[in-house]
Amino acid sequence: MNDETSAPGIYDVAVIGGGPAGLATAIALAQSGARTALIARRAPYGDNRTTALLVGSIDFLEQLDVWRRCEEQAARLETMRLVDDTGRLIRAPEVRFSSREIGLDAFGNNIENRALVAALEARAAGLAGLSRLDDEGEAVTPGDADVAIRTRQGRSLFARLVTGADGRHSLCREAASIELRRRELDQAALTFNVTHTRPHRNVSTEFHTPQGPCVFVPLPGDRSSVVWVMAPADAERLITLGDTEFSQAAERQSHSILGRIGVEPGRHLFPLAIERPAQFAKNRVALVGEAAHVLPPIGAQGLNMGLRDAADIAGIVRQAMSQGEDPGSAQVLSGFDLARRADVASRTFVIDMANRSLLSDFLPLQMMRAAGLHLIGAWGPLRRLAMREGLAPSWRPAPALKETPVDRM
């Protein structure tokens, strides 16, 4: 990877944003042969949040030569338990999903985001076709033939396509005049990591409470990451507790299945919402990651969808350039929008309905939820279909990235 210090530069694609989705997108584009600029600050990942990477995401990271750099810092997810902890009169039975039932050693791996970002940064540093600007985008101006970009440090560059990986408050999305559809949820997610005295045995357990799910996801050793969704007022109260009281609250919520729990330093609180743009690409700008979709932390879909964004834009750009087409043309962007629309819409619908059915006090809806989970748990073909569709849409082909001769570190 080259550090770009001179201006102006002209690129096939510029990626703005250096989170996991942005880094993966830049690597995939450069590896596919596009002359790529990455505009993102170099900084260690700022907190201890984790991601459950599903098998499709791991396959993609292997294609990018990233996974081998962080695999030892991840924990396998072999079994997933859903436990109805609502205390309601009508409750769903416990449902267990085993990866071996669909011929997999694991559904995926859970990894701390800072370890994943470090591996992505290491891979990006070895790509000759990727230029890094240790900077932030300040202005993005789409034109007829290219997009003009100005950074905070006053650098200027041009790209035929800009990929916006710049998060929820996306400068790129605004520059492309893409409307955002947002719905606030009366929920907040509290995230933290814990140690425990009993082994997790690579089992992820999700407790369904009247306020939302609370999931304990394995980390290496006798550790787990926790995402606890609840009413905002309760989350604000819990986050202020001392370590002892907070650990006791987490242990009670886990029903002591992991033994004595001790909370690790670092707690984070996030208000929840559902966000989706009216289009995923427009005016020479394509959106990936949280610039393109924000969902509640249910079903491990957030970053996994972001990595599918990265795979799709890289594949579409590679195909366009191999045919001599402009990678930022309306026709190419229409292909990306079509590729992402069904995936994001279907995941958003399922997660939204699952969340609504859990929160609802409407008795017929509770009965339908309980019956549905009972059917999934009892009928093997439906359970296996649910597992496969939860990992990735069955109708979506696996990405095939063409690797160019690049340095491997």
C-alpha cells in the first residue's frame, strides 16, 4: 500500500471510511484490479465490541488473505440456543441450532473488532494497488465523469466511483442526494465482555426478555461478549452500576449458566434504530456498511451484511472494468443497487418482525411466535432451512474475486 502525499490523484475508486467494512471494501477493490484510494484515519479500534462473523464472511476474509492473520483470536460458534425468558403465560420452547446438522464445523467465529481491524490494516499495507490517505473526507462532489474529493487536510483527488463506508452520518450519502429512511426504536443495546467460571463450550445463548434479547457469545478462553437489549431507562441505570453490582446483574440475566461472572472494563450504550437508504448507489456513489443499513443487534447481521456489500461492489467493479466500462456509470451502480436491495430488505424485515413479536403484548402474536419457534425446533427440515438462510441468502451466489499479482505479507 502506498501513502498518497501528492495531489491531485485520479483513481478508479475511492473508499471513504476505515472501519471493518471500509477496509474490507478497499482491499477487495484493490485486489480485484481497481486503482483504489482509501481515505481513513489510522487509529486503533476504539472499544472492545465484538462481531460474530458467519461462515460466508470468513470465506470472504480468506479470499482477501485476512482471516489467517486473526483466526487464533476468535472463538468458534458451534451451537446457538434461543431461550424464552419473557416470563409470559405463553412462552416459546427452547430452540437449539447445531452447525453440524447442516454439515458445518461452526456457524462462524466471534472476534473482537480491534483484532479484526488490525488484521485488515495489515493486509491493506501489502497491496500495491491501494493508496492510503491518513485523512478524512471533508467534501464529496459528484460530477458527470468523476467525483471530486477534498480532505480535511486540504488534499484533492478524483475517482470515477466513490464507495461510502463512512457510517451512519454518511457524508457520501448526503453528497449523492440519497434519502435515508430511519425509524427509532424504544430500545438501547448495552455491550460489554465478561469472564466466567464455567466453559461456554462454543455455545452462544440468546435470552429473549420482554424488552429485547440478551445474548452471550463465546470469546477465546472462559470469556464471552454480551449484547443486552433493553429499555433505554434501564440501560442508563445499569451502565452506572459498580463492577460488582453490574457483574451480579449479568449473572442473574444469564441464569448462572456460565457460573460466576465478572465484567471486564469497557461498557458501551447505543440507542437502536432501523435505517435504510432509498437507494444503495446514485451519482457515482455506492454505500456500504452502516452508511447503507443499520439494524438492531439481532441475528449477527450488521457487519456480515457490510462484508457482503464489500464483496458485491468489488465483484461488480471488477466485471465492469474487465469489459472496459466506467465503474461509476449509472448502469454499473444500478447493478449494485439491485444486488444489495433484496438482501438488505429481507434481513431488515426478518429482524424487525422478530423484534416486534418479542416486544408485543398482543396475545395472538405471542401465540404465533411460540408456535413458530416450536415448529422450527421440532421439524428438522424447517430448522435446517432456518439455519442456512440465517447464514446467508440461499439465492445469493458466492463472491468470486479475481486476485491480481500483489504482495502477500
